[in-house]
Amino acid sequence: MIRIKSLLRSAVALGAAAGIAAAAAACSSSKSSGTDAKPAAATTAASSGAAGSAGNAASELRLGYFANVTHATAVVGVAHGDFAKALGSTKLTTQIYNAGPAEMTALLGGQLDAAYVGPSAALSAFVQSHGEALKIVAGATTGGAELVVKPSITSAADLKKKVLATPQKGNTQDVALRFWLKQQGLTANADGTGDVSVNPQDNATTLDQFKAGRIDGAWLPEPWASRLVLEAGAKVLVDEKDLWPGGQFSTTTLVVSSDFLKKHSDTVRALIDGQIAANQWITSSADDAQKLVNEQLKKLSGKALTDEEIKRSFSEQAATNDPQAATLQTSLEHAVATGLLKSTDLHGIFDLSILNAELAKNGQPAVSDAGLSKK
């Protein structure tokens, strides 16, 4: 990890990692803010519990996540108290982001210790740091992403000369859209040219622009896909689940700074314990979980979802501890095919040892790293 700052200074700004590449400059100064994230909220929490109070526990854990239903694990973990209880005397500080590249800029720049993020942004950060900056230590969500469009659009061919949106250039949905368009014989170049224009932007802006008729659709995570459908009259052209074997693909993972993991494995263990508890509660108390998440979305973003929107959003995705490791290589290939990333060896990107140990304690089966834990 001593080498990371110097590696980041020399990292090439790859197309998919436009935001992440900024972290190379941020790392040259330990006082840099390092993020252009949308700071909807920042909170702290502490507890007298014992799980994170001994050994090499950190005094503080700085955690990033999104105000999205696809980040229900994090939303519940914070609001339901599962993280604070597991972390014990370790203070939990949280920061809200709109999309993964900006969040990974913060992690690479030293402003975050851990983050809930999509696989494409995690891959970009891994590539930029030559495989040294982070580890994926757990999954969080599978499913929950769709291409929603104007009702008049009935096929891929209808998208030619149209304008579509994604949450941020190089994020998981941005890669998914560009790769799918490529499969359909349509170009969507990173510089905005091509058969289809792709405009990365804040999700709330996407909703407003769709309502105003300024864009023709968007590839979005939940709850934004549901909001365009139910508030703005969009229709689903592509459900991403249909593009993956068995409908299983990773939408959200939990990543941790490699340096933080090395220094404070007890704190990472506590965070994972909190996640396991949060996901168990989401699964066993679905109605209460939906209500709590909706309350938090209102607090974090200023607007609650309708009952129909929160139910639809939850039905499109599922909380999980499994990072669907076998799909990560495919995600990388998609980013490479669209010119957003360079091919790289993914060995070493996962460290699921703590997760599997804690799952075993809870009587749950181990999850696979697809052979990608060891370099």
C-alpha cells in the first residue's frame, strides 16, 4: 500500500474512470477534498457494543453509499442501527453519493475507508491503482437496473439519433447501456458522438429532463427506473436481469480500502457483521424495510417514493451478501469493449475471507470468489 500514492499519480485517465482519475491528483496532497460527490447528507453514529471495540479496531469508519433502493443494505444498516451496534466504539461517518466514479475518487483520495458501489466503478478504481487500492469484501444487491424509454420507442433501432441518460460516465449502468447499444449495432462514443447520445447526469436531473421531453430514456438503478415508469410514463425496454444467466448480476458491492483492511480488519469484520444483520432484517421484515428505506430516501434526497414506487423498486432487486464474483470478469469485458477500461488481471480484487467466516457463524453458506482472491 506504500506504493499507491505514487501509482495513482502516474495512473492514466481511462475513459470509464474520468472521475476516478482525478483521485491521482488528489492523492498528491493529503488535504485534498478528493470528491465531486453530491453531499446529500453526512451522519455519525457510535455505540457501546463490543464487536468493534478491541484488537485493531479503528476509531472511525468513513462509509460512502447512495440514496438508492439498490443500496438498501447500507440505508438499512445505518438507519436500523445494525452498523453502529456491530461497530461498537468505532464512530461511523457516512457520505451520500450519486454514482460510483465520484465515490471511488473519494476512496482513492483517502476521504473514505469503505463504500457501497457498483462493480464497474470498483473495477475502474482497481485498474487505476494497479490492483492495490481496494478489495471487494461482500456483495449487497443483485438486480434493480433497467433501460426505460418513451412509449413510442419499441426497439433498439428506434434509439438511433436519440438521447439517453445514465448516472455517471463509467458507472455500472453507463457501462451496461453502452455495451448493450454496441450489441445492437449502435455506437455511443465516450465523447458524446455516435448513433446514440449518452448524457451522464444526476438521477434527479434525468427524471426532470425526461418529464420535460429533453431526453428519450435512461439506464437507471432503482428507485429511479421505477420513478420514470410510474411518475413520467416511461416503459421498460430492457430489464438488465434478462441479459445475465439466471438473472443474477451484481448491482452493488461493498469495497474497502486495502490499507484500511490491513490496519483495521476488526472494523471491517464488524461492518460485515452489521451488513449480515441488515440483510437478514430486510429479508425477514420486507414491509418494515421498505417503509424504513422510504423514510430515509425522503431524509437523504428530500422526496419519498409513493407506495407503488417503493414496492416496484424492491421487487426488481434483492439484498444479498454474495458479490456474484463470477460475473465480474464479464463486467470488465463489457467496459473494455466500449473503450471505457483497459483489460487487466482481476486476481486479488476480492477478499471474502471475513465475509465467509461471519456467514458460517450465522449458519449461512459461503459465497464464491470465482478464484479471484489471490494474485
